[in-house]
Amino acid sequence: MKKSAYLGWAIGSFTSSALVSAVGLLHLRFMTDSLGITIGLAGMFTVLAKIYDAACDPLMGYLGDRTHTRFGKYRPYLLGGGLMAGLSMVMLFNVPGALSGTALWAWVVMTLLVFSTAYTVSRIPYLALGRAITTDFAERSKLMTFSVYGSSLGNMAATAAAPFLLSRIGSDRAGHGVVAVILGVLIAMGGAASFLLLREREAPEAAKAGEGSLREAFAALRRNRPFLCLIGFKLVLFSGLTVHMSAIPFYTRHVLGVADSTLGSIFLVQTLAMMASQYLWVRLAARHGRRNALLGASALCAVAYFSWLFIPASHPEPYVHICALLSGTATGGVFLGLYTVLTDTMDYSRQLQGENRAGMLAGIFVMVEKGTAAFGTFVFSMAMAWVGFVSSTGDGASMQPPGVHVGIMAALSLVPALAAVGAALIMLRYRIPGEPRSDFQKPAPNVPIIKNDNRAVNKSVF
């Protein structure tokens, strides 16, 4: 596989990660602290947009599977989705100053829907393309590490560089607008670059695959038990992760009372830990199997989230960055494991059913990501409203009631830690039929075709 493919794959991951990380980290707080929208209403807007987004994901996957162009099935969407995503980033944080009341709400909802559509159009085809690039075990593992590198850099741009820049130019409405323009340009350029650098290598007979009805496609997905187990794991873990991510910017401002530069440094440490941990997680997956490595990552997530409880608010350094280091290392293992196991379930679907459902599988995979983001955001915003959080266009840290601090700490630590434990219990049930329980997802070349439920499954693809 050409080196340009690794670079294109990393850039594609950068594009989607920068988009969703910036919006997930900053937009809720931007609505409450810069636009003056109550947190309950802001949370409702975000949740509704994510529900719309999640509903579109399987449809986008189905459309991608049925697309046939001279550029491939999925590549054209990388270009169009990337350009649209960059525009949506600019629109979200550059709200016309003359808007107020219902007009302001309408602008917020409209731009959230544009953002949701753009993310769907770019993200689903990107994930489906992963299986079409290579089926080699070693190349695929290496490719997925580049995905983590790209997403880490995108996450760094959105959650570390952006807060640092905000701390310099001002965390007000205008400052958010400037940062959004910079990120929007990078995101649009990333979409164009990934389109140019990536190539599809799907087998010729796959051109007619996935042409059944939408109902038949969903029926086929229900028979893919390993994929359903993976989805259950992601559903629980990402619900807690979203609550944790939603709480961090409120934690730094309203519990620690520090500037956004600290928020940026937290995510910088997390991102560097994600990237540095890839060699470790790849070795663990090769030695113990991909499922077991993913289990270990989720267990480390539980420990990392729980550790945030013990940071003294009066003297958070260096404890806040130690917790960030643990969280980043664990998250690096989770994302690598999710990407590689997803492509394994795509292979299993192809072997089991003889059809290419990569787009549909990617659509469901991302739909769960969006659904849990909606659920987590809803839980956090409603919890903050219940404990009496006060929205303000200025610095509201001094006017928050004591219950707000307790609610933020529960969302930051306890809820995501319990979710990580629950996810690990679900992943214990994951198994590709026909594979030994002690050797999940290890490369096994030259293994003959085995029989399972009267269907031929070639173990060598796993």
C-alpha cells in the first residue's frame, strides 16, 4: 500500500475529529456563556440536532453502498462533505450580532443541522472506505494507527490549540468566531486532501454488492452478532465519554476557576498520550488479540475517569495533567480497537452474507456515536439545569450555587467510570464465530475454511 494512503487516511480522520471535537467541546458553552441561551434550551437544540444526525447515518451508508462513480463508491463524499463541514464550522460560531430571541434560536438550530449533515456526509464514507483500502492484517492495523494519529491531531487543533488561542484573543463571541474560521479552513482543506490521496481497492465483484432494499440491509445487520456486540460496547462507553467531555470545560471554569489555557493544556496532554500509546496498544493487540486489548483500554478508562475525583480544586497542578495522561492513553486504545474491530466485522459480514455492507455498518457505527453524544449532552445539560446552573454572557463562575460543583464532578468522573465498566462487561461476549476464545482477532494466515452454521467462513481475513 502506498504511503500516500496512510497520509490521506490520517488527514481524513483529522478533518472529522477537528469538526466534532470543536463543536462538542465549545459550542454548548458558547451558547450559554456567549449567546446567553439557557443551558436547558441549548442542550435541547444540541440533542435535537444529534437525533437528526443519527437518523441520517444509516441512510448515508445505504446511499454510499449504492454509489458508483469513476472516483469510487465513497471517495466523492470525502470532498463534498469536507467542504460543507468547513462551512458549517464557520457558521456555528459566527452568529450575526443583530439576532436575538426567536431569530437567534432559528440561526442556532439551522447551523446545527448544517453541521450534522456535513459530518454525516464525510464521516460515514470515510469509515466504509477503510475496508476497501486493504484487507491485509498488518497493513490494516498500521492504517488504523494513522487514523488515531489523524484524529489526535484534529482533537489537538480543536481542544488544545483552540482554547489556547481563545485565551490569547479573548473567549468572547468574536474570539470564538475567529477560531472557527481557522478551523473551518483546515477542515475544508483536509476533505480535499483525503479525496486526492486515497484510492479504493474493492474487488470487482463488489460493484453489485449491497444493492438490496433498505429493509434487507437492516435484516442482514441483525445477523451480524459480533457487530451488534461492538455496537453495544460503544453505546455504553461513549455515553459516559460524552458526559465526561461535556463536563470538562465547565469543570475548568466553574470548579477550578482557571483560564482556557488550562483547558487547552489538558487536551494537549490527552492528545499526545493518545498518539504515544499507539505502539503499546498495537503490540498488546498482536499479543493478546484485539478484543482483549479493547477490554484493557476500557478498564483503564474506568480508572482514569475515577481519578479525576481526587484532584484538589485549590491546587490542581500537576494532578489534572496526570489524569489527562491516563485518560489519553486509555482513549488511544479504545479508538484503535474500535476501528480495527469494526473492519473485522465488515469482513465477517462479507464472508457470512456474500455482500458488501461496509457503508451500512459504518452508518450504524457512527449513528451510535451521534446517539450517545445526544444522550450524553442531554443528561449533562438536564443535570446542570436541575442543580441550578446559571447561564451568563460573562464569567459566571462566582455566581454558581454549591450544587453545581457536585453535579460537574459527578459528570466528570463517576458517570463515565461506571459506563466504562459496563462497556467492558458487554465486550466480554464479543466473538467471531469459529475463532478460539483465547485468540480473538489475531492474524491467522493459511488457515483453511471452517464451517459455522452451514456457512463457509475464511478465518484468514480476521
